[in-house]
Amino acid sequence: MDIPNMGVPAQLAARMSMAEQHEYLRSKLSRRRLLRSGAVTVGALAVGGAMGSGTAFAAPAGGTADTVTGSLVAPVGRHLQFGAEADTQMRVSWQVPAPVKKPFLRFGRHPWDLSHKIEAEVRALHTPALTPTGTPVDQYYLHVELNCLQPGTTYYYGVGHEGFDPASQQAISTLQTFTTAPSRHGRHNRPFAPFTFTAFGDQGVSAHAAGNDNVILAQKPAFHLHAGDICYADPMGQGQDSDKVAYNARTWDAFLAQTETVAAKVPWMVSYGNHDMEAWYSHNGYGGDDARFTLPGNGPDPRKAPGVYSFTYGNVGVISLDANDVSYEIPANLGITAGRQTEWLERKLRELRADESVDFVVVFFHHCAFSTTHQHASDGGVRDAWVPLFEKYRVDLVINGHNHVYERTDAILGNKVSKAVPSGASIDPSKDGVVYVTAGAAGRSLYSFDAPDTYEGHENHQDEVVTYHFDKGSVKVAETVHWSRVRYTGYSFIKVDVTPAHRGAEASMKVTALAENGSQIDHYSIVRRAGRSEHGH
């Protein structure tokens, strides 16, 4: 039934937790207040949403978006993505609140030398009105693909259009930088330099999301992994036409403005979750995502599953998967690649394990293989399709979202604990098994465990946890597990400090979970012999 006087439609309330209903209503009320405030926006772009603050682009009196000159339109929401070759390719994306003429990007090695100027691709996105009396939304996303860059090099860049030049004295403060990955060549005799990357999932737009971004930026990561459910413009997340009634395209405006503080400097590599299957758009709901992001596109079927790709940074190979393709819990896109994604995954894992310059393999995607929350727990589709491959090739780290908590397993083989991994421990996956991390507490409303929290400084370990997993047909199957090592109900993310080594010496990845205030709640280390070419058995 509807919540009295609160405006949550019955069909939505039946599929939302109480926390999700609260988030929906808060966003809805915030949007209404913004409209009542009388702000007139160019292209209807107003940033505020659940954060309650932001920037509005006002049109001149009597003007429309079609007559606004370029000098009155400022680019917003800049975000970076690596290309398939992270050492020589960078993709720069941004948004403008109204149509502009001749959009472009300038870049160079110095802020006073931005002589390289490249025309931008415009991807306009139209969202129809939600109701007969509503207003359609038009959004304008711009993209530039940079190739043949120098490895390990910092570049300055600025984005603009006719009437707004980032190299001008008035706009030079908008310049940002990016740094390419280290060279993949000539590393046989000396190791890569140490580096850090960060990861989380299920961010959305909130003060907690912004807080996590601020702490992430302080870690100076080389790149960031977002394990799906990016902004929650679709709060339902079922991938069905019925989701359209709750969809708010403007949530993306607020999200990209919020994320720009990090994503304009740090490549922001996303995978797609169930809330990213936006029913308004084509490509299995990914048409809107295609408009906003330029991902590497080297997966098996970029049209049907654009969130499937890989890249290598230093001695770490990274694979992004689309778990919507295998999910038993939320089957809207189940089987969209007809098995091609799983076949590609095995080829990619085999390729990375045969590469002597790659010591560690990290896989990230949305739905959890192993989690014990009350809300989603584990997805049997992921276990059936991919866990055998993770074990065969001894993937070093699997990062998931979906469950809005932090949870880490012991090392697992065959759905059982192969080695206990308390905080502070070290493992060698080639001998000990695979550890799975749920890092879904990036900013959206938190979930709960049926077992008590247990984390650094608050140890409360239980040998057995009663939980469940989803089987075919979205059926819940009860199970009692022994692998849940760390549980934390609070906003958080993970950072991974990578220390490469000379061939034959021990390389390491230290995985640390940080709360939004920067305090440490978990850590452990992954070690391998550098330069080994094998499956890890």
C-alpha cells in the first residue's frame, strides 16, 4: 500500500526497503523545493538533488536555451576514463546545460601550452516526460578520445566551446590534469613504481557520497573502480518498463557535478549494476550510460554489454564484468550476451596469467558472489557462471557492490573456507584461494546484516552465519556459511596499495577498508612472486 500522505506509489513501495523509500521521498521533496524556488535553468539543468546544494545555470530574461551564447554556458561534470591501452589512451567526458557550438578539448604538457585542440563528439540524450503534464529532459554529453599519449605522463586539459575557451584568462582556472599509466614496455629488468587505486559501489547522490569522494581524493589514487549502481536515477533497479514512473534523469546532473571533484583528475572506471539498466533507453537499458561514459569497449559485445572491458595498469590487470547478464536475482538482462561474456572472461584471464608483466588480476562487478546481508546476500548466477573461473585462474581480488555495506570473506575455494584471513593477515591466492570484497557503502542508504558487525577494533567473529543465496527464478535458498570474516554497517570504500617487485621477488597488494571519516576498519595483504607466468596453481 502507499505510505500515507508521502506519495510513494504502491507498486514502488512494494519493491523498496524502508531505507530506499526514504531516499526516494527525500529526492522527490528536494526536487519540488528546487522547482518552487523559481530557479530557471538552461536546458533545465540544476544541480542539487539529495545534496541540497549545487549550481544552477540561469537563462537571461526572455531568452531560451537556443539563444544563449556560449560565454554564458559553462561545462560541468568532467570525468575521465582510460581507453583499452591505459598507458597511451585517455577519454575525457563532460556535460553542458544547453546546446553549444563547436565543443572542443585543449591539452598539453604545461598549463601555458595547450596547443593541441580536438573537436568533441556530442551525445544528446532525450528522456520523455514521465507524465502527460510533465516536462521532457534533454541532456548534452561531450566526449574526446585521446590516443598516442606518452606513458606515465601528466597532461593539462580544459574543455570548452565557441564563446568559452579554457585557455583564456577568464577560464584558465577550470584546467585540470590527468596522468597516463606507466609504459607496458621495457619493464623486464625493473619493477613498476608503487601506486594506489580505490574502489566502491552503490554511490548515488548524498552527503555521504560526497564525503567518500573527499577521502578517496586524499589517497591520490591512480584510478578508481565503481562497481555499479552509479547514481540511482532509476531507484527501482528492476530493468522493467514499470521502473519509468520513478525515473529522474536530473539525478545524473547532480551525480556528475558531485563526482567531478575526483573524476576530473582520476580515471573513473565504472561497471553497470541493476539500477543502471534504465528502461527509457535502448541497448538493454544501457543507452543512457553509453551517452555519459566512453569505456574501453574491448569486451565481447560492446553494444549489448558496454560495461564489459579490461585494462592493465602497471602490474595489475583489471576486468570489469556485467553481472546483469548472469544474475538469478534480477533477471531483466539475464543471458544478454548468450554466454559470450563468460567465454571472453576465461580468454582474458588466461591471457593475463600468461603475461609475465602482470602479477595481480582484479575483477570488479556489481552483484555479489558471496555476501550475507539481509537485503540481497549472494547471487547464485554469479557463482555458477564465474566463480569456477575465478578459482581456476586464482583471481587475486574480486570487488562487488549491490549490498550497501562492507563485507570481506576469508579465502574461498569450492564455496568453502580454504584459509582464514583475519585483519592484518597475508595470503597468496595461488595457494590459498580467492577473497571477495563487498564495498557497496559508497553513499546510498545502508543495508543490514543478520549477524553482528565485526571489524578492526570491534571484533565479534562468528564461525557460522545463517544467510541465503538467490537461485534460478529469483528463489531464495537458505545456507549456513563460514566465510564471512569482516562485516561493517557504515559508509566506506577500499584502497589498494600496490607494491611491484623485481622478477622473482615478492610483489604485494595491501587492501585497506576506510570509513568515510578515514578510519581503518579492515586490512589484509595479497602477495605473489613477480614475473611468474602461470594459472596460479
